[in-house]
Amino acid sequence: MNKTIIAILVIVAVIVIGFVLVGKKETQAPTTGETTSTAQNQTKAPAAPSQTVPSQGRIIPPPPPVPTPLSVPQTVTVTYSDQGFSLSIVTIKVGDRVRFTNESSAGMWIASAPHPTHTIYPQFDQKASVAKGGAYEFTFSKIGDWTYHNHLNPAHKGRVIVKE
Ligand SMILES: [Cu+2]
């Protein structure tokens, strides 16, 4: 009697242990898939250094061509006061800009010569007056020797020489 009970218990125990082992394998299945993928990566990794090891020298590719810096447009500031313009002559390049700032007690209206028609460089004409603290900026796109004045006080003159 006792032997048969022990035998049944052993069989039951084997069955239970079998189920437990099968259950563990099913849960471990996805993790084993991941380990195989990392194993593939590991096998690929050593391949790269093995290619570089035989060559004792080092190949250094030529440096990328350095782009030639384009000439950055400059801005020259001319201050206008009650005595006139701070710079009587400004020499710049085509594409450069002159900023006229009004620090006088009166209005400032920059305009190209001659007064009052402003015909030598018609675009270089503020066409309006700006009060103290204001400014007028103009980008010179024409080569030349451009005289200008304050249209509201033509005795105050200046020159902008634009070179290539
Ligand atoms: Cu004028």
C-alpha cells in the first residue's frame, strides 16, 4: 500500500515538475530570441577591427575644402551733429552700407548732390526727415564718388567713395 502511494506521489511530482519546466521554457523563449540577436551583433563586431589590423599604416583622407569666405558687407556709421558730418569722406566697397545717425538738434535728410534735385544718385535720397536719435541706412550698389548733403541744411556736406 505505502509503495503504491509513494509511486503515485512520485508520478504526480514528476508531472508537476514537468509542467513547471515547460512553463519556464515558454516564458524564456522570447529572452532566448534576444540573446541570439545580440550574439549576431557580437559576431559582427570583431569583424571590423580584423580588417584594420593587417594594415599597419593609417590612411588619412584629405581635409574637406575650406570655402572661401565671401566678403561680408560692412556698415560704416557717420554721425550727424550740429557741426556737420563726423566723417567728411567715407571709403567703402560696393555692397557696403553707411548708417547716418542724427545726433543734431534739428532734422536730418540725407540726399545725394546736387541740392535740390539730388540727381547724381537718385536712390541715395532719404526722401524724408528724421529727428534727433533717428538714423538712415543706405547700401551702395554703384561704384563712384558720391557727394551728399543734409537737404534741410545743404551747407553740411559729405562724400562716400564706393570702390569695387
Ligand atoms: Cu537737397
